[in-house]
Amino acid sequence: MKILTAEKIQKTFQMGEVQVNALIDTSFSVEEGEFVVILGPSGSGKSTLLNILGGMDTPTSGKVFLRDVEITSYDEKELTLYRRNNIGFVFQFYNIMANLTARENVELATEISRDPLPIDDMLHAVDLWDRQDHFPSQMSGGEQQRVSIARAVAKNPEILLCDEPTGALDYETGISILALLKKVNLEMKKTVILITHNADIALMADRVLKMRSGEIIEDFTNPNPLSVEEIKW
Amino acid sequence: MVNMKKINTMLLRMILQSKSQFIAILVIIITGISVFTAMNMVAINMQSSLDLYYAQNSFPHFFIESTGFPENETKKIKSIPGVENVTGRITLEGRMLTEDPNERVNLRIKSTSSNEDSLCTNTLMEGTMNLKDIKDVLVIDQFAKARGIKPKDKITIQVGGLQYTLNVVGTVANPENVYMMENAQSLLPDSKSFGALYVTETFAQWAGNLPGSYNELLVKMAPDTDADILKDKLEDRMEVYGLKQTIDRENHLSNSVLIAEFTNLDTMADSLPLLFLIVAGLILMMMLGRMVKRDRMKIGVLKAIGYSSKSVLLHYVGYALTAGVLGGLTGSLAGMALAGWMTRFYLEFFHIPVFNIEVYFYYIFLGITLSTLICIVSGIIGARGVLRIAPADAMRSDAPKAGKRILIQDFTKFWTKLAFSNKMVAKNIFRNKKRSGFVLAGVALTFGMMLFTNSMSGVIDQLMNKHFTEFQKMEYNITFQKPVDSSTVYDMTYLVDVDAIEGKIEYPFTISHGNKEKTALILGLKRDTQFYELQDSDGNPVSIPNKGILLSKNLASALGIEKGDSVRLKSFIPGREDVYTQVRGIIKQSLGMSGYMNIDYMGDLLLEQNLITGVFLDSQDDKLNEKLIKAPNISSVMSSEASRAVYDEYMTMMILSIGFMVVFSGILGFAIVYNATIVNLNSREMEFSSMRVLGFTRNEIFRMILKENNILLIGGILLGIPIGTIFAGYSGAALSTDIYNFEMTPTFWAFILSTIYTIIFVTIAQFATYRKVQSLDFLGALKSRES
């Protein structure tokens, strides 16, 4: 069953004095429970696409549907509720709150959620139970990204959107984060959409969308996704 | 803490992280609100204490002076409709004899009745009020304190040429002598040289040679009585007993000065704190504006998680709200404590023995509300940028600002000669106009306030010098007990060695114009007087006209009079009709308010020809006081030096209250400059880090910022000159009273001192810059995506 559908998405930016066409007639759909990787080089428009899917940005034209409901017609209040209840974000630079502990960062999200998951379970799931009272400055990049994932998942969203989640991490840590995301996908039945410029990561996806210059140039299903441990870069 | 929402935990930690700035804002708010609460409560407490004092001691509505009326007349007057109560008494002028033959101590001796419902009763301060013996006396407290007189002491007084030794049985306070002044001429209390005694009726009638009579009628009006109609009735009734003057409660010297003091307090209570709150609000606006810019990413993430724009905005407004509530609450409580202390201080200063100190929760509520509202509004304005940040935009770097040429680049000759580092300094200043503007405004405001406060002491000194050397030039001002023939001037030259002498007429009159009236002193001077140098407001000399009157500027303003207007002069001399005369000029006068007339014209119009009430003289005679003290008809001998000393003492009190303002201004100035500098630094962390990577040393970066700040400092000082001058002018007008008239033009030294103080404040703030640059973690800053 389709959980997310994008129809002819177009996005134009004004960057200072320059106009940038970030997305050109982009259409695709994502099935419920899929692990989708959007692959593309820097500037290909993948982050813009993710932001539009997550209700963080609106397209210049085109539509996005969550199941049958068009989210691109939402007003600001509805978009806030959409982000709050349906979407979990994981960012490249973690973006966790510097003046909150690991646990508090997760609580920050669960406090506004309709149906949050137990915080203790989440901290165990991301293997941060012992580090729950540490502040970000006392944690490694990998640990911070785990907090970020815990924060995103604890809200119990249907879809997890991950923007280069391993981009700032070393190989080992990156692999552990990917494993965690796969676990969330399989065990918690969350749809995961991950964007990356690293082609090797695409090997673990159920589906891959390749982007270049604001367009999807390839959309294929991976018949034999690799396990995370098999990925090397 | 356990149940606190995490967004509020973030707020709390945000406050803790910026605690020095938060405390600086709190200090401003607390100062403003405590002054607001304290002064308002003091004003109310003072007024209610005074009202209670007046009620308890039956302070009359009218004081009617006459040459003498029979005792039983009081009963008849009491039956006049509108009169609630009356008391007759005797008031005599006298002198106290001291060990120093040169010292003149004037006394007002009043009879006191043992009757329980009599008016204007005393409050016992020490000893007893029971006057058993005819020679027992009660001494007014402030005079007793000033002269060290205690119960059981004996004092020798002289009344009508006869000396009496009296037994002091107690010291008392009286509502008619809260602000104890000899007469309208003195305008300032001098407790050591003038006092009041309360004696038995028997003694007063004997010493005043008024057996079975009184010479003053005190009247308490019944509620809902028309004061003017009653006053006319009473004056008609007393006319036959040689009515001298009627003073109603509003014009009673002591009462009117007190009311003026309370009004000043009220004005200060409303204007000063508002300035503090506006400054706190501006700082909050600037801080939050900067915070929102700095926290762009954080705001984006919060919105991405699902927080609404409103809740994120409220998170930042919470910072301002916390400052407002905390500052308002602490300020109100501090103000409440301060109010009790200040009221006691004021009551003691004014010798009001009745304390009615209450806590007015309304002002505490108002203080908190005012502070909270101003902070919320500032918070919303400062943090409104939150609403504009779209979460996706926050995830992207800011587009670089469009580069622009700055104004001074058009001056190519100058620009090309500038060193590269100086070009950077200039570009930095002009690049962020808002930021530079705030530092500039902060320095300008600090300098302006410093200029104003430094002008105060200089102006007071200038005012004294001007009045006692340039305006008034006599060495001695001698007043006779009764008007005498002008030939007395020549008699005086036989009494003392005189360098120069002139007769004068000096009388209080009620001057009215339209529906406004004011009681002031009118001086009759020789046309070519050498003892006064009168000038108009432009500084041009003004000579005494043959006819008409000159008025001091403050008197003319109070009555809404312009040159050429006609005024009515109401005399207090018995049997005199009101007269009209034309205002021929308005003159500058810094102390007191008066009118000036040609002595001959004044004699003709208001008194009798060839009469004088005193003389001005210059003399090198060392024994002048000793010689004149024996002269029976001399009421007072005042040297310019002594007059100045009285003013000096009074001004000391005023300087004390100005001192508070100086401290407050300092706090305010420092807080502005400190916060502006810190915000400026925080917003440029990335820029400085990039410079460090390029190879600039910490000291080179510091020197560059120093240059920027110094240029803004100079600009701020220049901008502060008109601000301070306007502020001084406004404050001069606001602080001027009937007693002194400030024309606050800042002096050269005020400019110098203000510049030094401002430089000190900015330099202290520069230490923060230095510390920041020295502790700059440039790698850390560059790693962060937030700048």
C-alpha cells in the first residue's frame, strides 16, 4: 500500500541573486514499510525533496500525498501536526539540543506526540541507556546520531526521513547507525526514506531512487538487499 | 524540574548560559521597578502620614492674623455657618539670646491652649507638654535638636525689648512647622537660626502686651463648605480687629512646600522607572533578535519535530517573560522594603512624627504587570523572526548578503589612503548598521546620562555663584521689624562702617493674573541699584523701570504672564486695596521667585512714601553683627555668606537624591554597553574564527574590534552631546521649583567628566571583548554550522 506519493514536484529557489531549479517534475511513490534510498551527488535536489516530503518545505508546484490525503494543500498548522504525528527526521549533523541531555532530547519530542513510544525502550533500543544523562558535548558523533534517531522514532511516526545520517560519521559508526535504522524499519515497521550520496549504502535498500540535477533519473527495486554488515565503503 | 516540559528546561538552561547578560537586564528592571514601587508608595505614605498628622493635630484651614481681638470673639466666630472649630492664640516675634553676641536667633512664640479641642496642637517628642508654670516653654523639635536644647534646660529670650528666662519642659512637633521657615522671604528652613516656642497664654498675653486678647485666629472649616465664601466672611468679620493677612491651608508655607515635594516625588516615580524599563526592553529586543539568528538551526529542528511557530516563539518570549516577572517581582519586593525605609527617612527629615506606612499591593501588582508587559512586547518584537524561519530554510546555510559599497568609499582620495585593516574596520561598522547603531546608541545614551548627572553638581555650584555674586551683590541684607522712614539709611551709617548702602522695600504680595495667583516677595529697589544685576532671558541687562513691575521668569511662567500683561497685587498690609500694575519685563533668576519695582513707585503704590523695610549694605566692619544685634528695630541680619550656607545645606539633601540617580544612570549605562558588546561578539564568533584560520593573531583581532568600538565610542559621545543637553534641559525644567530654577546648560567640566566616565564604562565592557577573543575556540566555531 502506498504511504507517500509525490506528483510532478517542482521547486525553485532564490539564492541571493541566483535562481536555482532544485526539483524538476519529480514523481514517485513509496510503499508502506519500505526502506528507500534516494541516491545522488551534492546539489542533485535530494535534501529539497526530503524536506518537501516531510512537510518542512512546500513545492513551487506539484503535490504530495500521505496515503490519499494531499499534504501540499496543508496550512502551517496542519503541516506542524503532520510533522509532529507522521514524520520523524534524522539529520546529518544530528541537530540535537545542546543544552538537553540524551534523555531530555528524546522527551522533547515525546512530549508533543499523540502516541509516543516508551522512552526507556527507545534508549535501550539505541543502546544509550547508560548515556541517557549525558549532554551532547559529552557524547561522540555516533552517540549523538543515536539520540537523534531515538528522538525521531520515539514519536512513533509512520515515516522516518533521514538526511545523510552517516555523512558526518566514520565507517564503523556509520555502519552501526545504518544497522539501527534497518532495525527500526524491520522491527518497528517504520517506512524509512534515506538520502545519501554514498552509492554503497543504496545496496541495503528495498528501493533506490537515483537523482541528478533535480530529476529522478532511475527508480528501481533492489531484489536482493544486502545486510548492513556486508556494506563496505 | 522533574515535571518541567523539556522546552522549558531548554529555556532555563538558555538563561543560565547567558546569565551575565540576563543579570544585567534583571538589574535594570529591578532598579526601575523598585524605584517605581518605592517612590509611589513613599508618595502615598507621605501624603497619608501628613493627612493623619493634620487630622490628629487639627491643622486649621485658615490662619487669620490681626493686630488683636478679644478672647470671647472666638465663640462668636465659631457660630458662623461653615466654621467647625476655632482657636485664638497669640503669636509674637522674638529672639533667643545665646552666648555668641554676634549670633541672631529669631523666634516665633505662640501661645498654646490647654483646651482639648483646640486647633494646631503639638505632638510631644521629649519631656512633657504640661505647662504648669507661666515660664514653662515647649520648643519645636528641629530647633531643639539643631541647638542641642533639652527638657529641663533654661533659655533666655527677648520679646519687645524685654528679656525672659524660660524653663524648657518638652520638645514638640507641630503640623504648621513641618517645613520650618521664618517667612516667605527665607524660603528655606534654617533650624539653627529660626525656631518656634509654645508658651502659656498668660505668658504670651503678658509678653505681647495683649491682655484678654489674641492676635491670630485658627479656623477649621466644616465639610462641604465653600472655602472662598467662608474666607470672605471671616475677613469681613476680622477687618475691625486690624486684619493683617489670611493664609489658607494651600498657601501655608510649610504645607505648600511639602505638597511641591510630594509632586516632585510623584513625577520622578513615573518618569525615571519608565526610562529603565524602555532600556531593558531595547536590550531584550536586541538580545532575542540575535539569539533567534544564532539559533536558526535549533528553531528549524524544533519545527521539524513538530513544534508550532507559536510555541517556538513563546519559548524565546519566555526568556523576556522570565526577566520581566523575576525583575518585576524582585523589584517590587525591593521597592516595598525601600519604601518603608525611605518613608521613615523622609518623615524624619520633615519632622512628621506620625507614621502611616502601609504596603500598597496595587503598586506591587502594577510593577510586576508593567515589567512583564514591557518585556513580553520586547520579547515578541525581538523574537518575531522565529515566525519567518521555515524549517527547511533553517537547514540550509544563509545566502551570502549582497555586497555593497559603503558611503566613505565614495571619498576615493581618503579611502585609497586607508590601510587595509582600517578599511576592514570601516566596512565592519557599516556592514551591520543595526548592530553598530545599537552600540552607538548605547554609548550615546550613557554619555547623555553622564552629561546630565555631571551637569547637576556643576549647575548647583554655578547657580549659587551666579545668584550670590552676579545677581545679588550685597554683603548684608538687613530687615527691620517695622517699616521705617527712608532716612534710617543714613542713621545706619552711624551704627556700622558702611562701604555702600541702599534702602529696600521687601513685602510678600499675592500676584494674580487671570485665574492664577501666587504669593511671592516683591522688592522695591533704587532705579540705579548697585546691589542687583538684573538680566532678561537672553542675558541683556534690564534696569528697574520707573513704573510697573519686573517678574522673575519662573514666577511669570507659573502665572502665564508675558511682558506687557497687567497683574493684580493683593497686599497683606491691613486696609490696603488691591492694585494693578503692568509687567515691564521678565528676568532670569535662579533662586526663589520674586518681583522687582522701583522703590519710590512701590512706596507710592503699595506702602507709603519714603518708607523702607530694610537695607542692603556692603561693609568691612568685623563687629557688624554685634553692633546691629542691639538695635531694637532690626529683625534680621543676613550675610550673603550665611544665605549661601543655608542653600548649601539644603542642596546637600538634593545632591543625595541626585546621587541615587547617578548610581542608577551608571548601572544603566554599563548594562547597555556591556550587553551591546557581548551580543556583538557572539554574533561574530564565526567571523573571528575565520580570521584566526587566516593567520590573524588574537591580539590583532582584538585591536581591530577595539578600533571599531573606539570609532563607535567617539561617534556615541558626539551623538550623546545633544542627547545629554536636551535631557539636561528637560530635567532642569522638571526639577525646577519655586525655590530654585535650574537652567541646566552642561559645563565644560561636565563634558570632560562625562567623556572620562563613558570611556571607563566602555573600557570595562572591552575587557569582556578581550576575554572573549582570548578564549575563542575558533576550530569549534568553524565546525559548527551555526554562526
